[in-house]
Amino acid sequence: MIVPVRCFSCGKVIGQEYEAFIERVEKGEEPDKVFNDLGIERYCCRRTLFSHVDLIEEVMKYNT
């Protein structure tokens, strides 16, 4: 739900890159090129950002 601050496998800080990654991919850029430009080279870090599903807006509907 919340963007992971660190990679779960190696511990590298990657949370600050999430918004830039999403914006550029939604504009039509290739994810692998965006990762390279952002300096995310390890496959574990790429997996962590690429597979993240942002559900916070869905959960906030049910907060009472």
C-alpha cells in the first residue's frame, strides 16, 4: 500500500524514485530505460518498484 522505502532484498533506498518512475512510464517510456536513467540497476530493486501496487486510495474509502 505504501511505497517501499527500501528494496526488500538488498536494502537500497529506492522510495524517492517511485513517483518519477510512474510518471515517466505513464507518459509512454519503456520501464527498463526509466530504471537505467534513475540509476536502479539491480533486478531486486527493479522488481520491488515495478511490482508495487498503490492501494492507499482504495483503503482510505473504508477508513472510519
